Amino acid sequence: MDNGNSTMPGFAIPGWRVIRSDAGRFWASRVEPFPGETEWYAPPYRTVDGDTFEQLRAEVERQEEAARKAEAVVGEAAERTVAEKATMLEAAREGLAGEAVS
């Protein structure tokens, strides 16, 4: 790959480093890792490619959208866990109050 300055003048995607291979394909690698845990075999991927810059930009947007969806799922699970713990704690308190009355 021709990596003169590691960036492509005129071909920029905020938060991503764009390069063009000697074969003319565009590649982008996210500067910062995606937040949270991601798997190497499932989106979001930190490095993507495309035949054209427009294809690359679309692929980058798919990865960013996958990251947003993953964060939402994790957030919902965390909220559900907090709510479940609160429910269990309330049930435990009610059980203890019932035992004290007995």
C-alpha cells in the first residue's frame, strides 16, 4: 500500500484514518476503538474497505450504526438488570418485614 502520509487529502471521514491501496481500494480504520465489548467476527468492525470512497463511507456508517445499536442493547440490558435488582431487593425487604411481624 502506498502510505505516504497515512491519510488521503480530500478523502476524510471524521474519526477514521483513510488510506488507498496500490490497487486503488479505499480502507479506513477507526482511530479509537468502539466503546464496549465487540467481537472480531461481528460488527462493528474497526477496519473496513470499499472499491470507491462512497462505498467506504457507506461501510463506515454501517459500522457506526452497528456500534450505536450494540450500545443501546447493552444500555437496555443494564437498565433491566438494575430494575430486576431493585425488584428483588424490594421483595427481600417485604419478606424480612413479614418475618418480623410473625
